[in-house]
Amino acid sequence: MIKQAWILVILFFIGLIILVLPDNGRPVIRFNELHGPSLIDLTGILLVLVSWVAATIIIINRWQAIIIRIGKRNLYFLTLLYFLFLLGIMLGLILSLDLMLWFFAGAAFLVNILFVIFAFQVKNRSINANISQ
């Protein structure tokens, strides 16, 4: 399971590096007058999305264990925050507000990282509990 986590992290950071590198290519898709990914950026986005979808599947599969670990109220609060931050990202793109876009992208990233950490912690603890019994 640790190998899967590292593969997800590596895919995510490779995609992130591709997105951060300067690119002068023509936008393939236009989000607004300022934002539109080129073909190279789409490759980075694809890598980030693959790692995000895989992490989301892991989180959903371990949802009940995460509830036990941090509590139902806390988990649903984090989920609500996450979706509000995603909404902020969409509004930042629609309104062409870079500061708003990057603030909400960073906040959503931090909440997503918390979910992933909780998901891998509960799995590791349940494995350790089964071994000790």
C-alpha cells in the first residue's frame, strides 16, 4: 500500500512540475481570457487528475474508517470546506481573479492532503491492529 501512495505522490508532483514550468503554447481550451491550458499543460493536468482520482477512490473506500478515526462531524466539516474551496476555484476561473483562484486552489490542496493522510493512517493502523491480534 505504501508503494501505491508513493506512486500517487510522484505522479502528482510530476504533473505539478509540468504545470508550473513556463509555457508559451497556444491554449487548447479557454477557461476565460487569462486562463487556458496548452497541450503541455493538459499533460500535467492529466497526471494530477489521475493521482487525484486514485486518491479519491482510496478515501471513499476507507470512509467509514476515517469517520472512526476523526469523527463524523469533523469529516463532514472537512468535506464541506473542500467543496466550498472547489467552488472558489471555479469562481476564480469564471471571474478571472488570479488571487482568488490560487488561494482556493491551495486551500483545497491542503484539505485534500488531510484526507489522503487520514486514509493511509487508518489503513496502516488497521493492518497493525490485525498483526498484533
